[in-house]
Amino acid sequence: MDDLTFSSYNARGLRQLKKRRVLFSFLHRNHFDITLIQETHSCMDDEKIWQSEWGGRIFYSHGSNSSCGVCVLFKPNLNYKVLKTHLHPHGRYIVMDFQVSDMVVTLVCIYGPNRDNPHFFSSLQNILQDFHCDKVIWAGDHNFVFNLQLDKVGELQRTNFKARDYCLSIMQSLDLVDIWRERNPVGKSFTWSSNITPLST
């Protein structure tokens, strides 16, 4: 696992060619082995074009051309084998087992619902029972914050407490940690801010 590098981004739509070129160029320059992307706004007609632009294999779970959608990009020269996948029918997550050398990794790329929906995570937990789940990488946009004191600035209009608590229980059962928070126990760093409400996440 130490030899693999991962990255994760909420793209807020990848339908624009210029935006895809900028992102793909950035990923190639930084030599990430595997990248998880949320809010692709992709559809089946995009698959061959995007894969040609990327140069490696892409796994998709499509939403619509204006919402949802997640994908997983593998670096073109990475030697790996995908063993099993489960794709959410409406672009909310991809779960897969893949193998590199003799190591099997379970990968979860997630774009959580806007509403407080613990059933979504309950269903995901049931799906995970069919996967290896010894070494797990879980990344994405959950549409809630894990730490209400450190992961936001301003007031939250949506807290999604029930979904958050259920998700945390799954992560604890898998012995997962928030790696950024582990390395930055009291730090605050935000990648998105709302123009409507005084909120950063």
C-alpha cells in the first residue's frame, strides 16, 4: 500500500474539454497511481472519449449530465488487476477490489446524498460484505463534515447527522482514519466555499 499513491477530487462537472485537459495534465504530472473523482456529470456517451483523453482505464458510475457521477482513473502504466466492482446505478459510488502484485485493495469512491439519508450508507455497508475489505481506501465527497469544529467555517444549513454517524460507524468497523486529519489534528484547510451562505468546507 505504501507504494501506491491516491488522489481524490470533487470536479463539480467534467463536461468541458478544457477542464478535463487541465485535470488530466495535473494528474499525469503528479504521477498518481489511482484517482477518485466525484461529480463527473458523465454519461455512457462520454466513456470512450474521456478514456482516450486520459490514456488509461477509467471505471464509471454515471449520474446525469448535470449532477452526480463518480469515476476511478488508473494510471496508464500501472500493473493491476480488477477483481470485482459494484457500480451505484445513479452515480453515487464505485466499490471495487483490485490487485497489485500480491496485495488486494478495496476501493470506495463516494458522492453522498445531499439529504440526511443513513439508509444510503446502510445499503453500502451491505455491499461491502461481498468485498475483501482487508486493505481499504475510502475517499470522496460525503456531503457532510466529519468534524463540526474543524471541518467548516460558518454555519451549516445541512448537518446530515444521521448519515454522518452511520458512515462513521462503518469506517470505524473497517479501522479507517481520516488521513488528512491524522496528519493535521487541529488544522483548517478548505477547498470550497459557498457564495450563498458563509460556509467553507
